[in-house]
Amino acid sequence: MAEKGKSKTDVAARAESKNRVNRCSFCGNKVDVVLSVSPTGKKKMKRICCEG
């Protein structure tokens, strides 16, 4: 049987990747990700930043 004391995931690595902030390659500001829905009902994830 498997040992109960060990975790299969690296919790520290997961926390670090979750807290990492994506930066824009043009202006260096934080990139916000929003969900936009078109009039036809299609959903799309958009990255909002410097609008450039």
C-alpha cells in the first residue's frame, strides 16, 4: 500500500506559480484576464493591459 505521510504534489511550487504575476511584454504592467461573451453567445478569455 502507499504511504499516507507523503504528498504527491509539491505544495510550495503550486503556491509560487499561483502567486506569480503575469507582466505585459510592452509596458510591464500586470495583465488582467477577463471573460468576454460575444452577442452570439461564444465565450472568450481576453488579456487586458495597455490596449496596444
